[in-house]
Amino acid sequence: MKTKFTQILKQRYYLLFFFSLLLQQSYAQQQITVKGKVTSAIGESIPFANVIIKGTTNGAVTDFDGGYTIAAKSNQVLVYSSQGYKSKEVSINNQTTINVTLEEDIKSLNEVVVVGYGSQQKKDLTGAISVVKAEQIQKRTVTTVAEGMQGLVTGVKVRGGGRPGQEANIEIRGLKNLQSANPLYVIDGLVTTANRDFNPNDIESIQVLKDASAAAIYGSRAANGVVIITTKKGKKGPLQVEVSAKTSFTSMPTYDLMGTEEFAKLNNQAYDNAGLPRQNLNMAVDTDWQKAVFKSGLIRDYNASVSGGGDNSTFFMSGNYFGNEGTVVGTDFDRVSFRVNSSGSKGIFSIGENLAISNAKTDEMAGNPIIDVYRMTPTIPLYDAANPGGYGYGKQGVADTFGTNPLAISDFANTINENFRIRGNIWSELKFASWLKYRFNFGYETSVDSYSFLRKVGNWSLNQPIDPSRINQNKGRSQTKLFENTLTFKKEFGKHDLTILVGQTFQKDNYDQIYGEKLNVPINSGTGDYYDVLNQGNNPVVGGFRNEATLASYLGRLEYNYDNRYLFNAVMRRDGSSKFSDANKWGNFPSVSAGWRISNESFFKSEFINDLKLRASYGELGSGNIGNYEYKSFINNFGQIVLGNTQSLYPSATVVRLSNEDLRWEKLKQTNIGLDFAVLNNDLRLTADYFIARTEDVLFGFPLLLTTGSDGGEPISNAATVENKGFELELAYSKKINDFSFNASINFTKINNKLVELGNGQNEFFSGNTITREGSAVGMWYVLQTDGLFQNQQEIDNYKNADGKVIMPNAVPGDIRFKDINGDGDINNNDKEIVSSPWPEFEMGLNAGAEYKGFDFSMNWIASHGATVYNGFRSTVDRFDDNSNYRAGIQPWTPENPNTDFPRITKGSNLNSRGDSDRFLESGDFIRLKYIGFGYNIPRSVLEKAGIARARLSLSAQNVITITKYQGLDPEFSNGNIFERGADIGAFPNLKTYSFGVEFAF
């Protein structure tokens, strides 16, 4: 009986135990509500952070206060992540409140990088791609994106200036052709420009594709490199409003020039030495032309944005006003822009658009005020009622200068350039499976360019004819349509990760322009203003033209990753352009690259080395950067010819320009070898690259004599071969210790440029004081060489060649001694030779920053070493043969002052005034503090009562410290002529800029 009872008891016990397990499992699977807050290490809320249930796609997004609520099972794990922070996993374990602190991740190798028609993790890259953080550019006061990139990227050289609306020149890995160095810009998938009408504050990320393997997906347009810009998008979460305002004050560097008393002393000496009667200088006038023309500038940069999103859609809207009141009278720039980006999804279908509308207006001054302020002497008054128009300028026998009065030009020659642009794209995506998607992208861009020039009656220089009033107006309209279809396959097979992209694109561009001119524009008797419309005046001139081009392409890319150890990429693009004849229309541009992550090998396990990867690539890119109709000949049938015994006029036709039907794609072949290295828990990171880039069949227009019958410009041909070899190194360190974080990086670039072959039966090309010769770099300095000063007549008489011929018999003591290089006894152009290079031996950038409890600091230094530059300012003011002002404090040679390197001054002699000598060449070395900034984020506890989520104050300065021996205004000048890249001929300098900014988020 007892045994039976015991058995029953055991059965019930087991039954109860079984049910208890079921209940526990059921309890474990019941959903509970978890609430909490996500903050940073300094206690700041992190809005829009993702809170995902591990192993699922279910999740939530934190609100503006960093708070979240999510329903999950008690035995699940939550994964917290946000851009710029390390992800963190937390087990729920029946907790209903979980507060999480995320650590900043400033060195993540898992960062996603846009590579063109797709993206990759940074750690998996096999090409040379640099990433620029948007905030690094947005901290600076810049008009264009390129300006803000200076010193931030290895292999990228940027040269700009402080003229309102000026667009910087950017060069990636040297000069690869003989026409243009600017890269291709791709914004949100649309091939376009990132010029002055684009708002840099809209940028989310920037990738610079530097080698052929990275840029090959863009084929024939990527030879100069590619800059991919992704603009900001909305995120899932509550409505976010951000407002920022920045005010900047700019100042112009100035020359150290003479006043009237000092100027008159040297000017009289120059005329006395020449045996000429002195000028009747107006000693009662002492004009400071720089003070009259230069002024303090003001820049205002105002931005506002609204963004948000739900489960299936997001949006971002922004507006911007950028105004630059220039540091030169009569110069201003204004930009108004508006952007809308949105996207949505439903099931397997997604759709989105990116739309930007902008209007940019520039008021420009004719002439060059940077030169005019030293061409005008201090003895000339600003205003002179005796002159037509009432302004002062040179006068025969009183001030023999042909310099122009900048104030008069600003008044009498009004130039306005205005651009209204709409650009954007609409895309749709079908995700057939998790591993297969199709994407269609339609891009559209249109712009209306307006140019207006009003010439009023009045003069601004000596011997200037009295011109009638005149108005010129040009209207141009460009339009671009882009159609793209791509199919992407991406799937993992165990340790194998495979991505295949195939696609097709078609782009059509057209441009129309009309122009008109009229003379004798009347004046409104009521206001005294000129009528600035073309229906006034007489002698009309009208015209116009149209250009059209198309580009059709096929592309494909394969990405393979085996076990995060072996990486392989292959790209092929085929482009067909209407700019070439049918025989040469199509070009193929392949590339291959591979990577080996040694640090993941079983035989290479190191706690010290976190990442070690070798990269190698080879690729071919192209360029068709020529006019739309270069391979076609044009005939002018409006001519007339005299024929016959009666010498009668008959209609005739002439060939306007010689053409070349054999034009073909310019082709760049590039090899790159790279190394990625990280140690100390990824705190210390190094990237190194060595490259060889060789451009063949370079498209270039060679000058022809008019006797050839070609008067329509220089015909283009495939001729030259250009080579660039270089080395890039970037070393970065970052560390976070409690509330303090620090980061620093240094980048180093060395590039050797060489013209391998010029072609067309030529081996050298001259431009100004430079020569481009086979075997040397482009634009080498080719001038006479000086060898001190003659101190007495005996030195002059003893300066002979091997045959005993006196080389400079007309010289007098105090004149410059020039070297007779060829030994023929004469100083002429045959004595010129290459003396130095405008190319730097290396360039560097140093970036550093720190954060502590809401305070932050950052700075950027840049340096250039080894370049020789031509000082155009000195070549004018130190010549004395053409009246201009002089440098203050100079001590020319005299019998009483023989110990000087400044020659005897004289008027009307070219012995000491030749601009084609090494006298005006200087070292272009410099070190510059490009940017320094301080910021403070006001604590959340202070802002809560005002309903403000975030507030930041900032102070910054640009170009405030420059260490250089260069005697011009700015060693970091820009010259758009690629053959005279080192010539500073009135280049507008970079300005000292002091900025104060405020930012609010609601």
C-alpha cells in the first residue's frame, strides 16, 4: 500500500516538475516592456540611436532625449548602436529599465565607405580610398567643398583664394594630363560639380577615390580621381530641427609699399641715372591705394534643417544663406540654397529622391586689383576732376604709369555673374531577395547662367580712349539627363562573401547660349543711372551657339572576400562618347585589385597588432575632356572673294578649323601598392601607398601658324605621355581616457611629375617663363641666371667669353651680371636653361583635436617644401622701367652703397628689368596654421527648461599663422595655368578669417 502511494506521489511530483518547466519556458517567452536612456560617456543624450533585438530586425530608435521603449522577451539581448560609437550588447534578464552608455568609436574599421554604385566596409577596401569627415569641412568657413579639404587627405592638393565666389583648384595625385586637373564629382549618384552653388553644410560623408581600381567604375571620367559626396538623410525618430549661424570677419594681407616722399627720392634717382628729365611729381598727394581698395570682409553663413522619419519613410530638408562681402571694393558673393531628400519603402519596393535648388550671384571687378594697388603710385590722387569720369590715374610727365584706378573700374565697369541651378535624382529599388536587388536612378540637372557687363562712360588709366557706354548680356542654359540601371547580387556562402554588380548608364548633356551687345546706353534722367537692358542703346550685336554630347556606358564589378583574409575586386567599364568619331567612340577601362589580411591568418596571431593588410591594384582609366565637336571640321560660308578680270565679289566658303578624325580616348594606367596597419587596440593606425600613374595619348592642342589656314583654335591631337610617381603616408592616433579624448594624424605626400613624351614631332613647349620638356616635370622654370652685380668698370671689361669677347659691353657699375651659358659672348634667350621646379618635394598636413566634458579643440596645419615660385609683384615693383610704386625700405646699388644685392635703378633700360631671370624666383616653402577652432557644448541640464536639445558655441580662425620666406602676399596661391603653376601674377591671397558660430537643435 505504501509502495503504491509512493509511486503515485512520485508521478505527481514529476508531473508538477514538468509543468513548472513549461511555465518557466512560457514565462521566459512572454514579452515585457523595456525602457531606458542611451547616453555618451560624458552624459549627453544620444538621439536616433538604434536599439535592436539581437538576431531579429525588430527594434526601436531613441528620441531626442536618448530615451527608448521596446517590447522584447526577457531572455533576449538588446544591441545598442549609433554612428560614431561602439556597439554594445545587453541581456534583458527580466529588467524593465536599462540605461546604456556608449563609448565613442573614432577608429572603427567597420565604417561603411561609399565606392560608387555601392558601399564596402573600410576594412575590406583594396583600393586607395580616403574618407573625409564632413564635420572637418563644416567647421571651416569655406565657399566650396574643395577649400575645406586642404591638408586633410594624402595625395590631394588644393589651391584657392579669398576672392568672393572663387572656386579652388584640386589635384589628386599630380597632374595627369595637359588640360585640367580637377576631379570628377559625384553627389548622391549624380555626376555633377561641387562648386560655389553647392552648400557644404548638406554633406553627410565624402570619399576620395585616388587609384584606378577604386575609380574604374566611373571609367572615362575618372582619370583625375573621383570625389563622392553623400548628402544628409533623415532618420527614423521624432522631428529634429537644427539651426546654425556663423559670422566671419576677413582681412587682406598687404604689400609694404612706399609713401610719396620715399617714392619721389627713388623715382628721381631712376630718371637721373637714365639721363632723363625728372617727372613733375605731385608731392602734395600721398595716396595709400591699398587702404582705399582693400577693406575688412564679412561672411555670413546661416543654415536651418528639419528631418525625421517613421518605420517606412524618412526626410531631410535644409535651407542655407551664404553671403561674402569681399575685402576688395566692388566684390561680393551671395548664395541661397534649398535641399529636400526623402525616401520610403513598402515591402520589397523602395523609392527616394534628392533635390537641390540654388542661386549664386557674384559681383566682380574688372582688371586685377591685387596688381593695380602697386601699379598706381602714391603721387596719383584717388579723384581728379580734370579726367573723364573724375578719377585719378597716370598722366604723361607727371606719373608715367599705365596702372588702373580700381575705384574707377568698380564704378565704370559693373560685372555680375549669376547661376540658378536645379539638380537631383529620383531612384527606385526592388529587393527581389535578401541577396538580389535592382536599382533605377534618374538624374537631372539644369542651370541658367547669366552674365551682365555694363560699361559706363569714364576712364581709369593713362592714354585710355573715351569709350561709349556699352552693355553686354549673355544667357546660357545647360541640361543633363542621366539614366542608370544596376543589378546587385550579394550573398555569403560560409566563409565566402560575394558581391556582383552589373549596370548600364546613359547621359545626355546640352548647352545653349545667346548673347547681345549695345552701345551708347542712355542714362535715366530721373535717377542718373544707366539703363541696363538690351532694348536701350544702338549698334546691336547678337549671337548664340549650342553644344550637345552623349555618353553611353556598361559597367560591372565583382567583390570577393574569403574568411576576411583574402580580398579580390575586379571592375570593367565600357564607355562610348559622341565626342569621338565612330571608329574611336568606345573605350574599355578595366581594373583589378587584391588584399591580404595577414593579421587574420592562423600563423599570425598577435595581441599587439590588430590589423595588417597588404593591397595591390592595377587599372586603366580614360579621359575625353575635349570639346564636343573636335573631330569635325567647320566651314564658314559667309565669306567673300574677289575673282576675275573685273575683280568682282563672289560668295566663298572657308574651313574655320582643322580637325582630327583620329582622336581617341586618353588613357591612364595606374599601379598602386598599399599597406594598412593598426596596433594598440586600433589606437595607432598607419596607411601607406606607392603608385605609378602613366597617361598615354594625352589630348592636347598644339599651336599652329595661321598660314595653315586654321583660325578656329588649336586642333586637338593625341600626343603626349605624362607620368606621376608618388608615395603617401598617413599616421593616426586616437585615445579616450575617462572624460578626455584625443586624436592626431599626420599625412605626407611626395609626387614626382614627368613629361615622358610631348609628341607631334616636338620635345618642348614654352609658356611664360616656363618650359615643359621631355624628361622633366611640367612647367619648369626656364630663365636667365644672374651672377651678382658689377662693382666697377674693370669687372665689366673682364667679363669675357673664351674668345675674349666682352659679354655685356653696355653695362655700367651696379648692373646685374647675367651668365653666358652657351659661351657665345651675348646674353639672349639662348642662355636660358632649366633652373628649378615649381613642384614641391613633399607636402604635409597635421590634424589634432581633443574633447573634455563638453569642450572641444581642433586644428589643422599644412606645409609645403621644395617648390620654387615666381614673384610677379617683385617683377613689377623692382624693375623701375615701368612706373609703379616700389617696395618700402629697398636700398639700390650706388657707389656709396655697393654692398647690396639690389641693382642700380634706371629708367628705360632692360639690363636690370628683365622679368625672365632667376632674380624673381623665390622659395615657396611654407608652414601654415590653416584652421584652429574651439567649441563648447552647453550641458543638457541647462537647456532642458528652454526646450533645447543641444546647443553649441564655437570660435575659430583660419590662415592666422604662416611661416615662410616668400615675399609675396601668399605662398599658398592658385594659378589656373597648369604650365605656369608656380607663377604668382596677382593671385588673390587666402585671407585671415575669424569666425564665431552658434548651433541649436530642438
